Amino acid sequence: MKLIPLSVPNFEGNERKYVDDAIDQGWVSTGGAYITKLEQNMAGFLHTENVAACQSGTSALHLSLIEAGVRPGDAVLVPPLTFIAAVNPVKYQFATPIFIDCDDSFCMDPVKLQDFCERECQFNGQNLTYKDKTIKALIVVHVFGNMADMVSILKIAHRYNIKVIEDATEALGTKYTEGPLTGKFAGTIGDFGCYSFNGNKIITTGGGGAVTANDAKIVDHIRYLSTQAKDDSHYYIHHEVGYNYRMTNVQAALGVAQMEELPEFIRRKQRNYETYKTLFSNFELAKLKPFRKGTASNKWFYSLEIDRNKVTAPIRDIITRLEQKGIQTRAIWGLINEQLPYVNEYAYRLEKAPYYAERILNFPSSTQITEEEIAYVAEQIMLVLKELS
Ligand SMILES: *Cc1c(COP(=O)(O)O)cnc(C)c1O
């Protein structure tokens, strides 16, 4: 049986043409015109001055933490309910993550964030400290393409002098349409914004990422760090410890083609979401989660919240049954603070994150999915949940 996949790449555009071109020119590694082109196209799309293309979303996050001044012994506020790559780079810097709960958007809850800063920390007008650690930054993830409450989060971050790193790896193209941040894209609001082009994201370069910052000079420095901190193109002079984090030209060739298609991918994701919304509208056992009001989300991933008063079966059973019907679904992530490397870290009053960890089912959202497939997916999900209720 053919499986309807959760989310697969779409190469309907100029991907082959540009990749062939990069190969023909012999520029396959970390230099070449497609890298610059991708950076310029992204900057244009996001209305930001400077974008540095790098090897992954994870490396984008790591470089942002370095640039934000996160050093061994510092602390960084992070989410518990997201992909672990959002948090691991904190450990790369030998810093300490502190977990702050999400709200109903799955993104960092500004109320709990404020409570934590006010009640658990000391602020001397310059530095916010928790026990003996300075909180240098927070990492806010726009989960599934849903914009976090950036208006509130920015206010708190400014109040306590902490840098805001936006993990927009799932939210390329999501923007505000109302309020003080109207027109602003996810990733261009805080001090740093990180994107990913992994195979499951809205556009892909196989593996890859990008980073932007509110100061163009900082992005230049990030680019420098990503290329082994090479000061001179001929004589191998290095004034800092660099990284091999630069995107390759072959990846960027894919990326340039994907950027051409991004608006169409977003349109399809939004249209398919509306179709699902209609199909699930009268369903009592689970509700389709909305995206934040006052924003236009890229609607990268869709989620159903299962009513646990009516359906008690573990998510695993639901996933297995749907797989037997040719539909790939998955649970939201396991809580990061419960993963072995993080069990000893402090988690502040987690309530919503564990609540949603048991209730969320993600289902097929590829840009190529057909109307018939959407109808089948919705019908079978409803059937399976009824069987298990
Ligand atoms: C995909 C993802 C990352 C990591 O991106 P990679 O390109 O795979 O390194 C980080 N954070 C979140 C929330 C992600 O979904």
C-alpha cells in the first residue's frame, strides 16, 4: 500500500537545473555564486539586511548563541516541547538550559517567562541571574510555523536585558499581519533568527540553514565564524576559533530553486489547512489547533488535539492503526527536560508542555498532497479515533 507521508520535499521547480549548473561550474563546496544568491534572495524575502547561509539549523543556532555572548557557566531560557536541536547548542557552549513552559500556541509562554524572571531570578539593572548563573539569552521556537507571542516576549527580554534568539526553523514565511509588528517575519524580530532547510522543512537544501540578526555586522561576523574564521583568503591568518559551518554551493543551488517556490508552497499549506479545518469542523474527539490570530502562518505542520476525556488510547496505538491504513502520523516530541542529557536541568512550572505532549497528533501536510488524499486522511483519523473512544 502507498503511504501518505507526513511531509516530504517538493522539487517541482529549477532544482535539477541549478544543481547541474553548480556541478558544471565545479563550485560544489563552501564557495560559489549560489550561496550569495540564496542569502540575497532570503534577505529580500524577509526584508532583512543580511543573511548568512550555513550548514544546518543547528549550526545557525550555535553561531547565534556564540554571537549572543553565551559562555560556559551562563544560562539560557529554552522550551521543553520542541525538537531537541533547539536546545543542544546551549550544551555545546557549556551553558545551562532552563526550561520555560509553552502556552496554547506550543510556543514559549510570556506569562511564565515573566513570572520566572521576576520570582526566581535577581536583576541588578544590568544582568539577570538565576542562582550563580547569568541568563544571557532565550531561545523562542515558532513551533510548527506558529508565531510565538513576540510582542510580549520582546518586552520581557528588553526589561531584563536578555538576547532573543528566534528558532524560526519551522516558520520560514510566517509573519505578523496585525499589531505593532505588522509585516515582520518570524526570525527577523528578535536579536537573531535561525532557519533550517532540512528535508522535512517547508523548503529544503537536503541539509542546511541560515541565520539573520538585527545588526548586519553581526551577520558578517557569523559568516566569518562559519568559514573557519579565515581573515585572509591566501595566507591562512585566523584571529578567532572558527567552525566548518558554511553551506555548500550545491546545497545553495537547491535552495535558490526552493526559494522561488516558497510562496506557492505556503499557499498550498494554507489551502490544505483550510480543507482539513472544514473536514474536522464537527468532530468531537479531536480539534484542529489554530494558528495565532493577527499572523499569516506558513502552516508548515498541522496538529490535532485529542480529547483525553473521550479517547484514552496512547498516541502509539493511534499512529500504528493509521499506518495500517497507509497514513503516516506522529506524536509531538517527547519533553526535552525528560531526555537523559537534560534530566538534571531546572524546569520552571511545566504544565502545558506535558499536557500537549500526550494529546497532539501531527498528520500529512506535504505540499503535493491531493484533495482526495486529504479527504481520506481526515476520514480515517476520525474513524480510528472513534474506534478507540
Ligand atoms: C529542524 C529543527 C531544528 C534543526 O534544524 P537542522 O537543520 O535539522 O539542524 C532546530 N529546531 C527546530 C524546532 C527544528 O524543527
